[in-house]
Amino acid sequence: MNITGEQAKENYDKLYETAYENSLTEVNKDLVWDKMDGRKMSAVMLKATGDFADKNDWDNQFQWFKDNLERFTKYFKPKVAKL
């Protein structure tokens, strides 16, 4: 999730204060919170390694993506709406 706009840093700080700790348990412990100092945006990201060319692993990759996207959206959507 990219946080952009004139208030990007302030919104990131608000979101971090209210959501950081629980996000690691409710979404995924590997979330990366990056304020991106020196830039006009900030981000909250979740990354995983995988080989998209490995068709034998696609079911696992799609399941990981589905599960994490659903948790990410459920957790962050109402919080971002309040910013």
C-alpha cells in the first residue's frame, strides 16, 4: 500500500501509531513499514520470494497471495478510510 499526497508522512505516522503492532499479528509478521524519508510517499508492503515460472508451485503462490491480500485489505481498509 502506497501512501501518497501532501499529507503522506503525517498519514503514515497516524497509521503507524494506530496499526503497526497489531498489523504484525493480524496481517503478517513480515510486513515492511517504510516511511521512505526523503521521498513524497510512504508504504506498507508484504513481500515473498518465489518463482512465478514454476507452474508446480502456482497453487501455493496463489493461496499465499489470496490469504495475505484478504487479511491486508480487511485490516487496513477501515483504518486508511479514517485518515
